[in-house]
Amino acid sequence: MTIAKIYKPTKTSMQSGRAKSKSWILEFVRKTPAIPDPLMGWQSSGDTQKQVKIEFSSKEAAMRYAEKQGIVYDVINPQPRKLNIKSYADNFSSDRKISWTH
């Protein structure tokens, strides 16, 4: 029995925008543990399904695909973003707690 997780990828720390984070991904869970290669130390496994990532436009489309293929899945919903809205003028506010110096 194949097990998969359906999730919406987060932006990488190297991005300022949210590109590549609008779609949903169906990714298979590794069945066997990864074994470190004795020479190079790389992770290896005989399970090739871990390499498969299928992209969908919506969560429902990914769920329909998994149900149609008989794949047991777990949906991981994204956490809401916390926005910390500031303006440049806040740097010069009289209510500023830390002194502003260069």
C-alpha cells in the first residue's frame, strides 16, 4: 500500500516572493529508511517512489487523484502567514523604544 502526503510548499528562505508556492504537491512517503553510503555519506534507498512529486493546481485535484489511484494520503494544510506591516516613518516615531542611531 502506498502512502502519500499532500501539501502546499512554502517559499524558500532565498526568495522574497511566493513563486512556486501556489500549487499543491503529492509526495510519496519513504517506506524503508535511508541508508548512508559508506564511502561518500550520501543517503541512499531502494525506494524510488520517494523521488516522485506530482504537482496539482488545487488540493481537491490532488485528493481526487490519490483516491482514484488507491493511494492513502495525509493532507497537510498550510499555516496562515503572520504579516508584520510597518512603514518607513515608524523609524522616526517619538514612541520608538530603541534609540535610532547610525
